[in-house]
Amino acid sequence: VQLQASGGGLVQVGGSLRLSCAASGFSFDNYAVGWFRQAPGKEREGVACFSRLDGITFTGPYYTDSVKGRFTISRDNAKNTVYLQMNSLKPEDTAVYYCATDTGGYACLPALYSYWGQGTQVTVSS
């Protein structure tokens, strides 16, 4: 299982970025998948996830409150890729963003995800 995240960068307040997470070695079809972020000095948090309830039923998408209405998670199973469209970016969105996946992942909690990409830096300047 390998995940390759990309699309981060430096953007001004109010700008947009689209993160991509390409999977290899497995198919996203049967996995929960999510985007997480970690800002300096803070714990890693779930941003947006497609969870898998009871290891069978997909639920979601789930969004943490601070990104609702601004971020959109989507998945293209044909390309085995998950995206995070981020609009109206704010300085507090600055963090390293990670994609992660797991066969379980019933909630958007980092501890529930076993496989992680390398992270991509998002910096929002004011």
C-alpha cells in the first residue's frame, strides 16, 4: 500500500488549492480514506474523510467544522485517486496535509488509519 500526496504550496488568504492522493498497490474502492493535517505544535486532526462503518458500509463525507463549506473531498476510483479541494483558505489552514487509508476507518480519527502518505505542505499567507 502506497500513497502519494501532492498539490500543496503557498497561497494567499482566500485562495484555493487542490490536493491529490494517488494510491498504488491496492484499490481505494474498499478502503476508508481521509485527509488529515498537522500544524506546528498541534496534534494531527481529521479534515475530511470517507469512513467505513463496520468495515462494510461507506459513510460520509465527514468534514471537521472549521472547513465545512470550504473544503470538498472527492474520489475517482477509476484513477485510484482522492482529492481535497480547498477554497477560501485561511492562515489557520496552514499545516502539513496527509492522506491516509485503512480497511476500517469508521471515523475521521488519525488513530484509525494504518497507511499514510508522505504529507504535503500548505501555507496560507495573510
